[in-house]
Amino acid sequence: MTKKKDQGLSLDDAFGDDENVEYAESKPNKKLSKNILKQNISGEESQIKIKSSKPISKIKKGDKIKVDSLNLEVDAHIILIDHGSTKEMAIECFDPKTDKDYQLRYFSDQAERTLEFYELDEIIYNKVECEKVEW
């Protein structure tokens, strides 16, 4: 029996481990806040600050999400790909002022560590770096 060579990065290799997650002190009836360090494509670390009033899985149509200075409204919360043990999820949003479309994408079993922000440009969603996400 021969062993197969690893042909890619694991999620931990791609997104780092829990040492890079800073947790804010939680207080009753206060929003939870997390700072997440990610390595971007160029190898530099970028930090996303997440402030949540409920679990990401509970976000639904009509909810409000703030990404940096953008105030967005949720249009849908969908499954992009079901991988069996995890699901690749997307929260489809739009800016009511400009009617521009956006997506927040994440994996259901590692939502905070894998959160990414995309902007629709004609027919393709392009990844956009962001610093702060609130819901």
C-alpha cells in the first residue's frame, strides 16, 4: 500500500490556527467581538474584527450587516457547496443606497476563521479586503 502525497493545504495551513484569534471579554447582553488574523495571498497578515449580536447561522433576509463603512441589507443566506462534513455558505447582501451586490462567504464549521467579503462586478464576485464586520 502506498501513501498519497498531500496535494494541497489544509484549512489550518491556509487560514492559520487558533493562536491568531483574539477573543474579547464577553459580558452579558453585550455584542461579542473577535479579532481574526488571516494571511492574504501575498503572505501578509490581515485582521478582521467581527462584532456579532447573534450566531452567523441565524442571519436571515432583512437583517442588517455593516462591513467597514458599508451598511448592507441581507437578501439571502444560502449554501454554495455542501461538502458533507461542512458547508460553504454565502450571505448575499446589497447596499440599499446604491443597489450594489455583495457576499460574505464562510465555511459553516469555521465561520469566524474563514469569513471573506466579495463585491459583485458585472457577473463576477471579486474578493475585497475588509477590516470590520458587524451584525
